[in-house]
Amino acid sequence: MENKQKQLKRSNERLFLGLFNVGGMWAAIFAAAIIIITAFIIPFGDAATRSYILKLMTMFTGKLFLFFMISLPIWYGLHRILHMLHDFNIHPRRGKLLTYGLALAWTIHTAYILFVR
């Protein structure tokens, strides 16, 4: 047990595990609301509702919410995929670099699209 704690202290696994946990919780809490908004309220709502939602998403807090809604589930999903590969005894040589690097690239791209462009 103590060896495992020493190993976790030296590695960066806690950071990725934290992003995994936050991403899973974020998706569990907010994904249903986003699905309802994008599937039912926007298409079947009136023009005032659509314009209000678009106005919300152009504000900084709306963009921040979209950033978290896109990037955190990506971290969760790619971490899950990496551990699923290990469950099937598939150990890619650079698995962590591929999955966490891809999640980081998507996070940076999301930030660029939402905040810079």
C-alpha cells in the first residue's frame, strides 16, 4: 500500500485521474440538460428562445460552460478508452502519450475556437 502511494506521488497519474473524475461528473450532471436544450428547445422553440440561448453562448460565461462541456468529457472518454485497452491486454507503446496528448490537443483547439477566434 505504501509503495503504491509513493508511486502515485512521483507520477502524473493523479492529474489525469482528477481530470477523468471531473469529466465524468460534469458529463453526468450537465449532459442531459444539454441534450434536452439542443434536441428539443432550440429546434421547437420560438425565435426569442433561440436568440436568448445564442446570446447566452456568446457571453464569456457561456463560452466557459461550452469549453467545460466539450473538453472535460473528452478527458473522461479517452482515459476510459486507455484503461479499456489495458483490460483487453492491449498495451500500446505510447498509449498515455496518444490518449492524453489527443485530449490535450482537443482541449487547446476548443479553447482556440471559443476564446481566440
